[in-house]
Amino acid sequence: MRPNPFNDIRRIRCCVWLALCCCVAGCTSVFLQPDRVQYFAKRTLDTPAQDIWIAARDGSELHALYLPAHGVRRGTILYLHGNAENLSSHIYMVNWLPADGYAVLALDYRGYGRSQGNAGIDAAHEDAESALAWLVARGASNTGPLIVLGQSLGASIGIRVVARSPLRDHVAAVIADSAFASYRRIAREKLAALWLSWPLQWPLSWLISDRYAPIDVIADLAPIPLLLIHGEQDAVVDVHHAQALYAAAGRPKALWLIPHCEHIGALRREAVRQRLRDYLDGITQVPAMPYDPSIPLSRDADE
């Protein structure tokens, strides 16, 4: 019996459509990859921590960790982590800040870690706003200057939330590490990286909503100081995203491009941490040692 060529054509079509569906689903999962695994269960934080529960807009209970400042409090940082895993792994990016006088409120969005509810882009933005409101409600005398620090997805969320928040006047600065400029743009870039979806990167990327694109609102952050940090070797979010955000932002703004650094790798470096301490001290009006330009730390732009 001769094979039916039409069956082969149908199989090819089916495979192509399945692959395209997987590509679109993969683009969506680039933004949200939550889990409830307890990472580094036996690793110490090296700083006191308190479990905090914050009510989300839909009534879910959001879990956060509050790390009190050691000694004299200089300010409080709202930390927004990236898209994958949960707070139990990301917390080690900021556990060094309390020793320098900065309290930290680190949030898990809905569907992440011990937080209730279902993960979603809308939910993550709402949850960041809820955490900011929780800090504002404590009063400036209990928090000092408020700084929003986000990484990757959290960086893009932080830019968008502060730019549009009615609480923006309570924010002293926004620090965005490894932020992407546009959800649709980065989805297009991920589609372009696959041979199967490369020819359809433009039509498929339009299936990704760009309603929360930080580049659309970053100019509205001004006059809140903005610091963008990005690794020059970032293979997850290309450095041109930081450059586009910097170009679109109003003053005051600064861009630190960190050589030989990958995605959200900057804050693992002691030299970058020290420079960030100096930046924070300047924002909170605490005298700091002058930065030594002879140290090969980053390629910068400041305005």
C-alpha cells in the first residue's frame, strides 16, 4: 500500500502548529516561572528576618521577609525579585544590606513561595504596589527614605509601579538591575533565537501584551532618581534594553554597565555592592567615601 502524501503534509502541519504553540507558551513563561520550593533551607541569612504577611487586592496573603537594619537605620528598601523560583533563593541578593543600615522588605508575588493565589503579570504589579503601600503605612519615621530595588522582572515591575503609583512621592529612588524595556520586545527576541519561530517572530510577539512595558512610563519617574544596572554579558536580557530605558528616562538618572557580568550578576560582586552603598548613602543624605574612578568597575553614564 502506497503512503498517502496528504498524511505526511498533515503531520508536518500539526508539528509546526504544536511547535508554534510551545514557542508562544514559552514566551509567556519567560515572564513568570514561580515555584514553592524551599531553596537553601540549611543556609543562614546572616541577619535577623521576620515573616510578614501583606493582603493582596484579591484577598490572598502575600509572604514577605523583613530584614531590620543593624544599628542606625538609613532607609528601607523594597526588594522585588525576578521571574523564577521564589524569595527563598533571591533573598541572598539583598541580605547584606541591613549591616549597612538599610532595612529590607523582600516580597514574594502571588503564586510564589509561601504567598497564596495564582501568579500573573497583573497580580505581580498589584502585589508590588501592595508592598509599597504596606511600607508607606508604617510612616516615614519608621522607615526612613524608601528605595525600590528590583531585579530582572522585578526591575521592570518596579519602574512601572513607581511611575504610576499614587504613592510615588514617598519613594526616594528606583534601582533597576537587569530590567527589560518591553515585554513584547523581549518575547520577539526569544522567538528570533529559535529557528522554527524566527520567521514568525513579529506576528507571534504581538500575542504578548505590552500594557506594562516600563519604557512607556519611565520618563514619568522623574524627578525620582533612577539607577539602571546591567551586565554587559547578559544573555537573558540584552544590554540594549538598559540603554533604551536610560535614553527614555528623565533626569536624574544613572546607568552602570558592568563588564564581564551576566544576568543579575552585578550584586554578587563586592565592588558593585560597595558602590551601591555609596549611591544609597547619597540618596539618603548620609556622607559616603568618594568613589575612586581608578577602580575598573563599570562603564557609566550619569546625568
